[in-house]
Amino acid sequence: MSQETAQHLTIPLQQPRIEKVVVNICTGQAGEILQRARTILESLTGHKACQRRAKRTVRDWGVRKGEPIAVMVTLRGEDAEEFLKRAFYAVGRRLKRSSFDDQGNFAFGIREHIELPGVRYDPNIGIFGMDVCVTMEKTGYRVKRRRKLRSEVGKAQRITPEDSMGYVKENFGIEIID
């Protein structure tokens, strides 16, 4: 980490933080299997899951446009951090460097939901995998998204992948592998 980057991280408004965590389970089909995925997602996160619909028809997979095929939950604040601690445990506290994008956000997958601590296998529900997407930002980044007086964000307020990697190493004890 360069001296300039280290200096930015000591200023409170320059420290990265977790904006949101999006947890997604895609079943590829509607019906009872989607309801079971919703039940699992709601029990894991403690929040109400919402359905996502197919954007286009894929005949090979038997998916029609507009058909519900996935459920997702958005977590913020302490709920997001608590879920991330459990999710990082499920992936062995390691993330690939390629999981981080140019804006400092990162994503990873969990093969089976029963890998999360405190979750037991229920044969009536089955096993589902999930995607976890984490959006990182610094304080003040909201000016890019707000409705009134929207403006560009300065270079100092943007997060680099290295900032994000440093944050997860320091706060969650994650090992970054190549």
C-alpha cells in the first residue's frame, strides 16, 4: 500500500464501508422450489425476500420472459456485516483477487447453504447455493446517486480494489488468494 493510500485511510471520511450486501438464489423455475429457496433465504437473513423475474425467454432451459426464477435480499448496516461474517466462514475465509472489480465491489458464491454456521440440513427443503454481492463505498459517494443536484464523485472518494481488499482483511480476517 502506498503512502498516499495509507494517508487516505486514516481520514475518517476516506475509509471504505459496506454500502449493501445482496444475497441471491436463482432456481431457474417457478413453483414450489422457488418457495423453498425463499424460505431458506428469509431464515438465513431475517429479512423478507423478493422475487426476480426472467428478462428473456430461453427455450433450452424452459424459461419464459416474466416468469419468477429467483429470490434475493438486500442487507445493510449491522445485518450486512453479521451475514458476511457467516458467509466468509462458509468459503473458508478466503477470496480470490479476481472477485474484486475496478470499483472495489466484490462477489462470491456459496455452493451449499448448509455450509453456513448454525444451519442444519432439512430433507423437505433441500440444498441451495447462493451468490453474495457486496457493494463498497466511502462516505459522500451518495452525491452520484441522489435525485437532486447529482454530480460526479471526486477521485479521492472512489474506492480501489486494494482499498476494498485491505478493508476485508482488516475487519474480517480474510485471506486474498490469486
